[in-house]
Amino acid sequence: MSDDTTNRGGRDRSQVAGGEGYELDYFARKHGISREQAQQLISSLGNDRATLDAAAEKLKG
């Protein structure tokens, strides 16, 4: 018997997918920072959305 193709599972919105260009662009636009700054934050802090949101707000000033 095959898997249930209608059950795709939930998305994990508590994380930022730094490897996905569209999500990196969205995160940078949302916080008014450059894409490079967003990538640096993700590289240094990980992909937890709450942590990244707080750090981006501090970075923006």
C-alpha cells in the first residue's frame, strides 16, 4: 500500500530556511536589511525565527 499523498505534514514556521533564496529575500525585506546581512545572521545564529527576528531588529537600529 502506498503512502497517503494528501497528508503532507505541517510546515515548520518557527525556522527560516536560509538555503532558500526566496525566504532569505523575504526575511531581509521584512526587516529592512540587506540580503548579505540576513545571510550573516542566519549563519551566525542558526535558523530559529524568533532569535533572528530579534537580532535583525537590533541590527536595523
